[in-house]
Amino acid sequence: MSVAVVFDSAGTLLNTYRVAKDICHGRLFPGIETTTLTFSSPDRVLIVLPFHSQDLMAVSPDMLLSEYLIQQNIGFGVSCTRKIVTAEDIGDVLYTDKRARAGDLQECIRNVWSVCRQEQMVTLNSGAIINMAHKAVEFTLSAGGWPFEGAKETITALHRMGVPTFIASGDRVTKLERMADHFGIPRDRVYGVATPTVKAQIIHDLRQEYDRVLMVGDGINDLAALRNADIAILTLQQPGDRPVELYKEADHVVKNVSEVTAIVQDLLKTRNGSGKICDRDDSDVSYKR
């Protein structure tokens, strides 16, 4: 039987600390789950911004964030949203916004640095949440992540079993490739800036190639991918509450990513209890059962 395992990154392979700043009220939200914050309104779009944090920290905090992005020719990637929005519409809001300033994002970055600076290996990601109804940047945000204990050993164990691993995440590609190098995952198996719909499509495509595809995730933005997977694994290693929909969809709920190894081992041994692989119907890619 051929088996593949797809991992989300933040909160699944990486212990992740996030902070967001409410631009309108000037309030900082340390330790917030940014995907849940995004999904709480159908008008919100979570984007990632591919710039080096030190470059942003060097500019005046009073500079409009939109002005900085235009001057530096910085694009964006859509991480998650509840409804279909075109990149053109998002760009129209992002690059004309008059509320968010560089200092708002600098404050988020400083907060993340203060929490993550003692970790040996840290990836930093920054972005914003745009409210399409208000046509403005509603939150600036930043996140720092470092590998969970046992995550690298889990990937190594799966590879030794002949099971390929993939990363599908809303984070930017350069960050994910750095982490993939650490875990020993080939870069061509890394899918960055993946929206929930894209994650689900990745699972669907892999199911055409492998007998069983497992999805390992921890957040609401993983829900569609979990539904499309043959086996859905919800990991609770990252502290925080999770929507009930994730528990309903999960075939397994684990407290440590290392438990994925045993699930795969049992799957390889069982083969439906008879040495045969069950046939499955892929006519509807929205559901795995």
C-alpha cells in the first residue's frame, strides 16, 4: 500500500506564537489564533507579506504600510478567507489603505521577537487581515515558529518507512522551505501560501497517486483538507481552543505529532484486516467517506 502524509506547518510541525494589532482601536492581541480571527467574519482576508522583518523595522513607524509596500514593490499571498475574493480586489484595498502604519506591524514584530528570541531556530512571518467590507487593513500581524519536540524525529521515522511527507500551509514559501530543510522534506513537496481550498485540492491530487493520504492539521483553515483526506488527524500540541467542526471531522485526535508514526504503522499493517486495500469513490472530492 502506498501512503503519503501531508502536514500543516504552524501549530502542527511548528510551535507557533502569533500576535495581531487591531488598527482601529490600537489594541494588541498576543497569542491569538489568526486563522480563527479571520474566519470569524466572511469579509476578512488573511494575507502574508514577503519581506524581511529587519527591513521594515528600519523605516519610520509613521510611514503608511501601503506606502512602504508600494515603494519596495512587495506583493502578497492569500493565506485564508471564507469567500472567494480576487487578488485584484485585495490589492486595491491593501495598496490604498490609509490606516495601517509601519509602526503597527513593527509593534507586532517586536512582540514576537521578545517571545521567540531564546529559541535556537525560529521562522518569522508577517502579514495583515484585510476587511473587504470596510475596504481597509483591520489587523496587522506577525508570527514566530520553532519546531515542536519530536517533529523532526516523526518525519524521519515516516521516511524510513518509505512514506513521503508533504507540507501544505498558508505561510510564505521561503519560510516553509527553510523548515523543510530542517525536517528533511524535499522542497518540491512544499506548498506555501495555500488557502483552505488549495490545501483541499492538494489532498485530492495526491489521492490520485497514493492509496491512502493522511492530513495532519490543527486549525480551521485545515478543515477542507481534513475532509478530503482518507484519514484526518487533528493535533492538539499547540495550546488553544478549536472549533467543534475539527473534532467531528477527525479520525484521530493526537496530543503530540509523534503519534502520527504509530497511526501510519497500523495502517500499513492492517490493509483492511485482510491484506487487501479497500476501493474508494473519489467522485466527490469534498468528503472522504
